[in-house]
Amino acid sequence: DQQVKQNSPSLSVQEGRISILNCDYTNSMFDYFLWYKKYPAEGPTFLISISSIKDKNEDGRFTVFLNKSAKHLSLHIVPSQPGDSAVYFCAASAGGTSYGKLTFGQGTILTVHP
Amino acid sequence: DGGITQSPKYLFRKEGQNVTLSCEQNLNHDAMYWYRQDPGQGLRLIYYSQIVNDFQKGDIAEGYSVSREKKESFPLTVTSAQKNPTAFYLCASSKGRNTGELFFGEGSRLTVL
């Protein structure tokens, strides 16, 4: 039972354009969402998060949008750079006793071409 | 340089053997976690610990055991009861229970021969 889904295994974008990565979830108890980035042979690194009381959070070139009614979130990267090429995981938490109990999606491989 | 150190990076095990993966952090974080990653899947939570001498099962704890005797250390033992142990194992930590911002180690790849 996949509670967090990233339906696009891969995405290819030209440098300078916008990258949009999508994520859907099914568990209504999730109230905190995060994006992680992972390079090969490294552990994931935290990128950006959003609480369910917001519908948008921005940090530099990265913006996360949350649509609670659709149970959908997306990560926008503008402008995309070749160094952004990595695997991106969305994750969700029901908060409560531990926000670190994350449920991850399968990941989307982003390739940014120069 | 603060961070999380996992060892070994690569480990081979014969069927029926227990193995222990090490995870050490010098970030002074209270909470620590073990996740498992399989090809084409997201990370799945095995065990987590919010304070010393306390730990909780995650979503896939069967066949695994942990201990948390020191704040800095959270070793994971993969026992012979784990039916499909070949995977990439990631240890993480966070400042406390109220954040999902995890700091991950570089991972340990376990292969059962």
C-alpha cells in the first residue's frame, strides 16, 4: 500500500527552464511534507518542507506547493541548473509523536541538460 | 566536522548470519532512525529512537534489532530472520521529535550471498 506516490520515475529538463516534480498521497493524517534530494552514493539531503496549514513555501529557487483537497504536492525548481540533477524524494509525516517518521515516495530522477 | 558516519559501506553476508551496521553521529541530535531502500522504492522506516535507552518499531521492523545505549550511537542488527536483507540501509538523525528534517549518513549496502 503506497501511501506516497511519485508517478514519474524520471524527468528531463533544459538548463534555465522550470522543473516540476509531482507527488500524491493517500493518508489524510499526513500534515507535514518534505522534499529530499539524493546524489549517487550519498545519503538524501533535506531540501524544503511545508506544513499542511500552508499551501506554498519558497526557498530561493525551490518552491513547494500543497493542494490538500487533491492530496497533491509539487516541487518547482526555477531556473533549473545541471547541478540539480539528482533523485528527488517527497516524504510525508503525520507529526504527532515524531515528525521524523517519514513515509517516502519512490523518487523521481531529474536530469538537467546544459 | 559534524555528521553521521555509517560503516561498513559495503557488506557481504552468508545466509543465516547476523550482521551489525554501525551508525554514529556527532551532531548532538536526540533522535535517530534507520531506513531501508530497495530499487524502485522509497525509503522505509525500520526503527527509530527519540532518546537514549528507548526505541520504537517502524513499518518494517521484523528481522531487525537495534540498541540505543549512547546518544551518539544507534547500531542496527540484521538477523537471520530477515527474509530479504539485501538492500541499501540509511541511518539518519534529527534534533528532536518535532522536525522531519533528517540528516542522513552515506548508507551501507548489504548483500546476502
